[in-house]
Amino acid sequence: MVMDEVVKVPYVKGSKEFLDDYYNVYQCFVATGTPQEEIDEIIKQRKMTAYFKGVSGAPKKKDVIVREIFDEYSLKPQEVIYVGDAMSDYHAACENSVRFIARIHDNEAIFKEIDGF
């Protein structure tokens, strides 16, 4: 039942439009604390598979997921922007010296400067 409700949750304002417009321009990834099997199913049911180069969930920690993305896709921290809504997202970004955008409220975001970016 919880999975059904999660699948029905509305998108964050502007996020679906951003993905529609830019998934072929930018490499987008998901790093979440949601268990891997569940996030795979959520992404599939929401028909979002094409938007993401990779989707990773628990039991991996977000900072490890980010490092794995760097390694697999030969990315550098200065080439990446991490968007998140939890302190674990912020910590994963800091741990990997990545610029971070925090989703604070439905329609607000703040830019957090990390390591001189």
C-alpha cells in the first residue's frame, strides 16, 4: 500500500519538466536511502527509467553512491551538482566536494557553496 501511495505522489514543481527537457543533455542519477528494490519499482511504475543513467538505493550510503558514479562515468566533483532534500544528501555532497542545491520547501531552493564553488 505504501508503494502505491509513493507512486501516486505529485512531482516536485518543475522537476518533471526539467527532466523532460534535459535528460538528454545532462547525466542524471538517483541516490536515495530507499531500498534498491523499492526505488527500482517506483522509477519503473512512474515511467521514469529513461531519465536516469543510474538509480542507486539502500543499503548503499549516498556518499558511496556518488563516488561510484564518479568512478563509473569518469566525472569530477566540479562537473556535478547534487540536488537533495535531506541532511544525508548535503553530507554526501560535502563528502565528495560537490556543489549542492537544497530543496527546502515546495517552491524554494537555496544554493550552498562548498569548497569555494
